[in-house]
Amino acid sequence: DSRVSDNTADLEGGGIFNSGTGTVTLRDSTVADNRALCSFSLGVAAAGGIANLGTATLHNSTVSRNRAVGLVGVGGGISNGGTVELLDSTVNGNGASTAGGGILNGGTLRLLDSTVNGNGAGDFAGGIYNGGTAMLAESEVTGNSTSMEGGGIDNAGTLTLKHSTVSGNSNNFVGGGISNFGTATLFDSTVSGNTARI
């Protein structure tokens, strides 16, 4: 078991920064209570917890209570410009000042038997912001919130949900569960109990 916690970065990846040529694998691990100041950003990565530009895989791991703050505070838990895969993992209680409280994806994102819950963002996508390609299978996006759009998921790329649930998310504008500006495909999935207050 490994733990990455209580770290601070002035730019990107409060807990972990993985370069475009890097590979990171976390098993039975925790990335928690890290912080990125994010006064400016290189590419899409900022991330309080994990900033990934390469390949990252999480097995039975937790990304929790990380913060991305400042002018470009995106991807509170994970910001991805490469490839990220989560297996039996949880992203919860993270926050971003701008977008993607739990996860901001500009690359390829795959979630299997995983949960994104209780995250928050100042403007867009309390749970997941997707500007790339994202696939969720047997996964849940629940209890996330933001002030603008996409309480659960804000999609501007290609999104696929298979046997997954988006519920109990909220925001103050549009798309309590999912805001879609790209291509979204749902197979045997549930979007219920979400709230957009306007």
C-alpha cells in the first residue's frame, strides 16, 4: 500500500506529475490532501492530486480531498492529457476552482467499476469534465456539484456510459446530471435524481 499526501505544487500535480513519456501504476494506494496552486498551466494539466500527460493506471485506489486552486484550477483530483484508466477505484471529495472537480480529461479516460462522488468545481463539471474520449463502465458519478453546468459530467468530447449511473448531482444553471456539447452514448445506464436550479 502506498500513500501520496500533503504535498503542494506551484504549478501542476500537487501529488503526482506524470510527463508525456512517463508511466504510473498505483495499486491499493491513496492520493490525498494534495494541492496545486495553478496560477497558469502547461497544456490541460493542473491537478491537485494527479497531473497526467503520459499513461496512468489506478487499481483499487483512492484519489481524495485534493485541491486545484487559482486562475486555472482544473482537475481537482485528476487532470489528464494522456491516458488514464481507473479500475475499482474512487475519486471523491476533491475540488477545483474552475472545472473538473473530480477529473478533467483532455485525453483518453476509462473507468471500470469505479466511483466519482462528492467532488466540486467553481464553474464547470463537479464530477468529470470531458474534452477528449471518456468511457465509463459499471461506474457511478454521484453527489457532485458545480455553480454553472454539468453537475455530474460536462461533456465536450466523446462520452460513452455502459451500465453506469449518474445521480444526485447538482448545479445552479443547466445539466444537473450531464451537460453535453459533444457526442454522448448511453447503454443500459441511469441518469436520475440530478438537479439544475435554473
